[in-house]
Amino acid sequence: MKIAALDSSGLVATVAVTENGVLTGEYTTNYKKTHSQTLLPMLDELKRMIDLELESIDAIAIAKGPGSFTGLRIGAATAKGLAQALEKPIIPVPTVDALAYNLYGTDKLICPIMDARRSQVYTGLYHFVKKDAGQEFTLELHTEMAQCAISVQELAEILNVRGEEVIFLGDGVPVYASALRELLKVPFTFAPASCNRQRAACVAVLGEKLFEKGIFQTAAEHAPDYLRLSQAERERMEADEAKKKQLNQMETAKN
Amino acid sequence: MMESTQKKDIYILAIESSCDETAASVVKNGREVLSNIISSQIDLHTLYGGVVPEIASRKHIEKINQVIEQALEQAGMTLKEVDAIAVTYGPGLVGALLVGVSAAKALAFAAQKPLIGVHHIEGHISANFIENKELEPPFVCLVVSGGHSHLVVVKDYGEYEIIGRTRDDAAGEAFDKVARAIGLGYPGGPKIDKLSKEGNPDAIHFPRAKVEDNAYDFSFSGLKSAVLNYLNSCQMKGETVNRADVAASFQKAVIDVLVEHGIHAVQQYGLNKFAIAGGVASNSSLRAAFEKECTKRNIAFYHPSPIFCTDNAAMIGVAGYYEYLKGVRHGYDLNAVPNLRLGERI
């Protein structure tokens, strides 16, 4: 199976092509240019470099979110355009899961963090667990806490309660490293540059596993998973709730 | 031999997502619209009293493929059969633009088609070519919408000179604000147009602003304030406001200025063709006023049907066709340019 994978959820833009367990090519940049200027030119360059025939791609894997709203949409619209033109399915891969997959093989708790602004992080907790009991085993990414948006304080509390050694990675590390150092009571480390950011190869590998489980969509069906409402929707809901509360209080006062 | 000398038909697939409409269209030879699909989000934004950029972007990404698919299907074509893909890359809401731009680039890349970035307002102006087959540059065009008020000399296809612009509010913006003040809600333009028909346009005299150093520039914020002051003073005096009269008088004040500037421009530039474009160009009183003044002076007056005045992709296909003929091609690094200027090429 040949998969083209894209991730533009954070500061990194990354594209990769995998075929039957082999990474044919990967292109990753972590530079200030917008993903709109980098993502497709990178795929175009990769295509030329590895003589990729687009028609031979079986599926497009995309980091579906969370992440920067605009970044997610650039990735999603690109994947959707490719999938529509090539008439191929889209495999939506949870961004934080794919980020965790960087640390294949560790027995430590994996904790990716992405800067989610408003003093929150997009995060999740993962372990690699043994699947086959024989001499030759495989490791599977097991989700201990599904990807979500929470404050660093909340995250630190959860980790302190779990009491496990933990490895952090992701573009939230430079932003929150000092806060974590202050808050954490468990042993921890930060992953090095070779494996601490989004890589499309991880999106492709996880994508293939999801595809085997029947998780894929048409181009039209796919939309990012933001894990957050827009500000306007949130404010409107809060206003509605405040109004309801007030009405309830008035009712209670009457009675 | 005959066949090889015949001109090949050019089909452009066009995509537009600069504000709150997700749209796609197939246009043949720059003048014939084979499909014009528009998915409007207006009901959603009405809840918020205006377009919310993040919500608009989210809706675009949900609709973009369906709209493109329908446009191709209705035109009876496949992606392989189109000659080029045109897309609006500015001006507009950056997050909204990026959805159309990213999708168009991916389609162009995967289907190996030329990519053409199109200016949204050049699209609006080009909408006039759809139903007026005889219309060719040069002519003067007034572009009036929620975000734009421009007086433009269209010198040739794809060649524009802006001779007048708004100094503050766009005409459509003034409509929206006044509509809100008299309790009509969003979108203001069509609602004021409708209510005006029941009112007396001469009931209240609102000011017609002149801009000192450029006879073609507009200013609508003073007019808007005058309406708000009038409403306030009525309230203070305890007088009931005749909303229809306010709407009609306000609308007349806007139209008087637009018509005066437009006619002045077409005469000064020695031209005999005048066109209007943009969302406000579907205002019935504005059309009637221009029709009357142009006829009086033997100026040919053009306007698109309302469906081509609103944001749509057919107009992008038309503008894209003339860019295509000129050899304009964009790379896969094409970015959204929210403040793209008319006539500017990036």
C-alpha cells in the first residue's frame, strides 16, 4: 500500500510517502514561512525526487487535528484536493497520536505537547505496549489519555498522580518547559531534535494501521478535528448559558 | 486541415472562498457559464450579526469538495477535461481564502493543470462579460460591495486603473450599519432596498459627502453618523421614527453620490460605457438611477444579474480566462493575499 502523508498542524510542515513498510521519501521543514507556501511545493519536490506517480498512491493520510486552525485547514484542503482529483480516500490521523509515534520503542510514558494558546496545550498520554507474546513481538501505540486541550497545570497534576517517568516532545516544549520543571514531581526528559516534532512518516505509518481498521473518508467527508469551538461560538454559548442561569435564578426567586 | 485551424475551446474551473460563500464554476471561453454553484453561509452568520472569519473558514472546508464536484457535474465535465484552474487569492478573509487556494493548488497539482490566481474584485468587474457578450474594454466600472467601493477604469482585459475609492466605510458597510441602527438586521443591503420602496426618499435630507482632493473618492461615514444622529434626536424628542423614510432617504443619499461620481468619471475619461459590479450592484434603486442617468447621456449601462453580483465563482472563471490567455500562471507556492490591490500581480 502506498500512502502520501501530510502534516501542517503546528510550526512544522512535513510530507512523506511510504510503501509497504518502507519510507520512500520525507520532507520536513520547521521554518517561519507559511504552510501555504511550503506544503505543496515540498510534495512537488518529493514527487520529482522519487519519481512518484500520483495515480499510484492508494490513500492520503492527514494529521486531522488538533493544531493551529489555519494550519489544519491548509493541510486538510490540500489533502481534500489531492483525494478528489486522484479519487482516493483520506485517512484522518489524530495529530497528537502521530506525534507520540516518534518515540517508538520506549517503555516510558509519552506526552506530546503542542502550544494551544490561551495558556493551554494540545496533549495526550501514550505507552507502547507489547502485542505478540512470542520471541518476536510488535509494539502498539496505546492511548492512556486521548488527545485534548488542557492547561499545563492540569497536565502536570495528571502526570504527578500517575507517578511515571515521562518523555515530552512537540512545539509546546520550548513554550512550557520552565513551567513543567516547576510543576512536575515525577522524573521527566525532553526528546531530542531528531524525534521531537511532527513527522509525516509517523502520520503515514499510523494512517496505514487506521486504514486496516476501516478508518478512512472521502474527500468531501473530511474536515479537521479542532477540539475547540471558534471564539464566537464559545462566547455565544457562554452568553446563552448565563442567560439560562439568570432565568433559573429568577424562577427560583419567584417560588 | 479545417479542424486544426479552428480555435480550441477553453474551459476554466474556478473556485471562490474569499468571504462567506463557497463557490465553484465551469466557464467556457470566458463568456459562457456552464455551472455556477454557490453554497452560502449567510444564515449561520446572521446569528452573529456579521461574518465571523473562523466560522466562515470552517464551513468552507466542509463544503469545498462538494461544490467543486457539483460544478463539474453540472457542466458535464471531468477534472481532466478542464484546461486550467482559477482561484480567488485576494482580497478577503485570509483563513477563508486559504481553503480555496489550498484546494485549487492541490487539484491543479494532482490533475497537472495550470493554476491561475485571480483578484476577487477583478472577478466582480468581469461578471459583466457573462451576460453582455458585446461588452469589451475600455469602460468605467463602479464596484460596490460590503467591503469595497471603487471607481475603476477598465482599460483592457486585466488592466485596471483605480480612480476613486472610499476614504472610510464601504457603501455596503454603511448599508449594514444603518440597517442595524433601524433594527433591520443583517445583511443590511437587501433589507434597506426592500423597505425603501415603502418610504419617501426626500423625507429627510442626509448629507452628500464630497472629498476635497479627489472628485472620484467616496466617504460614507459622515452619512452613517448623520443617520445615527437623526435617530438619536428623534428618540430624545420622543418622536416616532418612520423607518421606511429613513431607509429611503439614506439610500438616496448613497445613490446620489455613487451616480454623480460614476457619470462624472465616464464623461471625464471620454468613454461611453459604464458598468456596476459587486453585492450592492443588485440594489434595485441603484440600478434604476444609473439606467436613467446613463440613458439621458447616451452612455451604455451594464450590470450583472443578482446571481453574478453576489460572490460567485463564475466571475472568477471569466477573469481567470483572460489571465489564462495572457499566459498568467501561478506556482504551488501561491498564497492568500488578504490585502491584494486591484491590478496588482503577485
